[in-house]
Amino acid sequence: MNGESRMALKAGVALLERAIDYTLGSLRVVTPAALCRVTPCAGWTLERLLDHVTDSLHTLNEAATGHVGPHPRSTRRRRHAEGGNPALLLRDDATEVLGTWAGALAGDLIFVHDRQLTTPMVAVVGAIEITVHGWDVARACGEHRPIPPLMAEELLDLVPLFVTQADRPDRFAAQVTVPAYAPAPDRLLAYLGRDPNWPSCT
């Protein structure tokens, strides 16, 4: 891996680390009683969202090794059931991902099913998804945890490269309209199909 690629990977990993740190804060407010609550992800309960974040973290952990394979979702749900509060398991998973990616500087290409992606690309995609779901979790729990403005600015510069109309409405909902002068966290959420003023149902 040349110097330019190494720098890109280090930047991507640093962004992913900040995204996970932010989301760890959101996971701390999750309680078993909140798992049935609705979330900014239309039609998803908090429990289902946490299942999805578990999938994402496992995929990121594998991606750091160079290959992503299929996972039986039922196995992951059993882990949740055995652990009581899935947020506690997610916090362990997130910490593991941080450690794995910190040592992923030697790789160059990651195979995701039948596609090849560079490691910086995967790190950025992971940062986008983990960040927005961290916000989703906090809002579902009635917490106001804005995405850090500087991180939102960085993600805003990158997100159009990785989230396009082809990703809507399957991966992300339609873009929400916000004022052009809205702060970066609100514009990022809107681009990813979230209403920045979404009210949680408590």
C-alpha cells in the first residue's frame, strides 16, 4: 500500500473511530423497557434497529480482515436474548471493531460478497451508517444527542459519494428538505432521510 493509500485509510479509520465513540454514548441510554419504542427509521422498533447495528458492526469487523460473508440473523438475535439488553452486547461489539480496525492498516481491498472496495471506502461507509444510527438510538430513547458538528461536516463532504438515489428507499429514505443555512448535523440527517426534528415517542 502506497503512502497516499495509507493516509486515506488512516483518515477513514479515524472517522470510523469518532463515529463509534459517538454511538457508544447513545447506547448508554438504552434500557430493556425502551426496546419496543419507534425510531426515526420508519417501521423499525429500537430492538430491530439494534439488530441492524449489530449486523453492521459484525460486517465492519469482518471487513477489516479482507472478506465479508453471510451471517445467520437468528444467531445474532439469540445473542440479544441471552444478554438481556442488546445495547450492552453492542457496546462490546463496537469496542471490538475499534480494536480490529486499528490494526487494519496493511490491507488494501475488501471483498464484500462479489464486490471489491478499498479499505478507506469501507471505513467511511461504516462511519456514515454508525453515526446516523447512533442518532436514531438516542432519539428513540428521548435523548437529544446532536451529531458533533465537525464530524457532520466531514461526513457531509463524503456522503454523496456513497449514498445515491439508487440507495433510496431500500437503504435510506428520501432526502428531507431543510433550510440551506441549517447546521451541518441537520443537513447530514436530512440527506440520509431523517427529519432532524423527529420527536421520540416516550
